Amino acid sequence: MRRTRRTVLAGLGTVAIGGGTVLATGAFDTVEADRSVDIETASDDTALLGLEILSETLSGADEAVIEFDLDTLNVSATTEFEDALAITNNGEREVTVSIRDGSDELLDADGAPMAFDHDDLASGETSIELGIEQTAKLDVSFDVTTSDPDEDIGIPETITIVAETDEE
Amino acid sequence: MRRTRRTVLAGLGTVAIGGGTVLATGAFDTVEADRSVDIETASDDTALLGLEILSETLSGADEAVIEFDLDTLNVSATTEFEDALAITNNGEREVTVSIRDGSDELLDADGAPMAFDHDDLASGETSIELGIEQTAKLDVSFDVTTSDPDEDIGIPETITIVAETDEE
Amino acid sequence: MRRTRRTVLAGLGTVAIGGGTVLATGAFDTVEADRSVDIETASDDTALLGLEILSETLSGADEAVIEFDLDTLNVSATTEFEDALAITNNGEREVTVSIRDGSDELLDADGAPMAFDHDDLASGETSIELGIEQTAKLDVSFDVTTSDPDEDIGIPETITIVAETDEE
């Protein structure tokens, strides 16, 4: 086709109208791709946040999820279970672990109805660092001040265990 | 798309900006797990550290918590209550039991104002071993040297009973 | 997290190090219980082993603790104070009462320098039974064979009164 001015203009028009399409380097309008999602859960002992109650006395029956279960705690006494809760970092970055009851920190909560502690925990610290695949064994202690077995002893019904990676 | 030099540079630019995030081996940033806590107390006779005063004369009225209660102890006399205090190990590991008044050991405290003893206790020993679900019945003795009922006889107002598992 | 060989070995490493603790059946590690002791003494007349000298002639001045006190006992004579010593069982179990001077039994010690007796006491018996809250009134007798007031008459300076519950 001889390049006439009209041809050029038509070409230009097409360019003008088609716009990007004609000049487009070429691309699709829709891409629809199915990608597989294979997410599976694991029980507490092997999950990303590994949890295990090592004390048979303290541990409930559930095999997948840990639960603290004891109905013979002494009143008017302090009871301690050493190395009772094992927390393992099965992730791939270092994490900071803390344990809470609502807004109350339970790690190093000396003298609280229910408290957690660790040898490496400095006074005032309420969290511990766990490197990759590292396990920390926490002591669990109970302080019951009442002498009445029917009285509420202030132990939470649920605790929240949190593992967080740090800002990088 | 033809690999132009401009395209390649754009590609490299993306890698440069994404930095660590793109290259990160990946890890969970936060895991937050609520776990249930079902802890209940029990009265002294059935709690982990089982305690029971078998002597009606020595025992106070409290049904949940043991208390030593007697207001007719002879002066200038020694009084002994055989098998008066039953201690039971309701835990799941062997324990060592001792009885203290502050830093004073009261088990095998021969001749002290208030002392505890057990047939199996060797001379010089101040603690006894209790296997799982085992009970030890201790003798409780009082040695009052004064002849004045109003004089302080040196019997503690509180005693501390301790059960500890051994190191493994 | 993909179970790589490295991961598996790390897991095994934890078991090896934790040793007994990981596999431990767990138990309470320490229970520490403070228990109250409220023990008070009482004077001889109301204490567990109730003692009272009913004979004013024989009785000393001490109001809290009985004492035999007499400085005008006839020589070369026998002197008897009937129902002079009242012994009461203020405990909660039946007791057997005996009176000793070292290894010598003074109850039914017929003819001894100082002896005690009771109507219900059979010949040869050297102790009496006292039910709960029961009182026995003992006769106290002195047999002085010498005619010299300065001579030692063989009466003990201390007697030991013992109340024992029986084996059950």
C-alpha cells in the first residue's frame, strides 16, 4: 500500500481510535488462573506455634489442643509445676512469646493466681525470645489465698499465648 | 514482549525495591492462640497435697483446711498424739515432705515445743518420702517446760508443710 | 514448614536434651501450704490430764500446777489421805493412768514410802482406766518406818503421772 496522506491519516485514525490496542505491545484482557491452596492444620505439638503441657497432672485430655485441667489444687497454698509448658517456635523467624489474660501479662506475674516463669526471664520482662526451632519450658505456678474450696480463686478460664516476629 | 534494555532494567528495579520481603524465607508474623484453663481447688483431704488431722482432740473445726486447735495442753508436761497428722501424696510423682516453722525443721525435732515424727524416720532426717497415693501418719508432740499457763510456750502459730518432687 | 532432614534431626535433638523432662509424666513440683496452729495451755485442774489435790493438808500453794507439800508427816507411822488426788480424763479417748517414780510403780504400791490406791484397783494392777470426762479419786498413803525425823524416808522428790490411750 502506497503511503498516501489519506492512508497515513487512516492509520493515524486507527491509532487514535484503537489507541493502545494497536500500539499495544500485546496483552490479554482477562486472565483467569486457578492456583492450588494446600493449607493444613496441625495439632498444638507440631504447629507453627508449638505448644505442649509436659505435666501430666496439669494436662487435660485433648490430644490436639492443649488445655490446663486440674481439680485438686490445694487451697491456702502455692503450687508450682516446673517446666510444665513447652513452647516451640516451628516458624522460620525468631519470635517473641507472651502469655496474657485479657490485658494482664501472665509471664513473670509473680504471685498472681496463675503465673508463668522461665529461668532466663529477667525481672520485669513479660515475654521471651524464641529462635527458630527453639523450645522454652515455662514453669506454671498457682497462688491460692483463700481457704474456701468453693470460692473463686481468680484463675482465668482462658489464656492467650501470642508469638510475634519482630519488626525488621 | 521484546526484551528491551528498558524492560530488563525495570525488572531489576522491582527486585531492588522489594528487598528482603521478596527474598524472605517467610515466617508467621503473629500466632495468637486462646487455650482453656480449667483449674479447681479441693479441700485439704483430697487436694494434691492431702492433709488430715486424725486426732479429734487436736483438730480444729474447719472442714476444708486443717488447723491444729487445742486450749487444754498440760503445762510442765510432754503430750504426744500418735498418728495424728495424715499426709497423702495425691500427685503423680514421688515427693519429699517436710514441715517447717520459718527456718526450723519440725520433723524429727525431738524435744521442741512442737514436733512431728514418724516411725520410718531415721535419726537426723527431717523429711519423709511419699510415693504416689501413699499416706504417712505423723506423730505430733508438744513439750511444755513452763509451769505457768500464761507464759508463751514457743509453739508456732503457723507451720508450713512442703511437698517437693525430686530433680530428675 | 517442610519436614526436611535437618528439621527432623533438630526435633530429635530436643528430645535428647530434654531427657527425662520431656518424657516425664509430670506432677506438681512443689506445694507449700501454711496451716494455723492455735495451741494454748491450761492449769492442771482443766488440762487434758486433769490433776487436782483435794486434800488441803497435802497440797502446795501453786495454783496452776499441783504439788504435794507437807512438812509435818509423822515418823514411825502410816498416814493416809483418802480421795486426795483427783485425776480427770479431759481428752476424747479412754486412757490408762499410772504413777511412777522412775521405774517404780506407785499405784497399788502397798507399803511403799509413798503410794497411791483406788477402790476399783485390783490386786497387782498398777494402773486405772478412765473414760472420757471421768474422774478417779486416789488415796495417797505414806509409810514412814524410821523414828528419826532427819533420816531420808525414801519418798521421791518427783512423781510422774502418765495417761495413755490404748492401741486401737
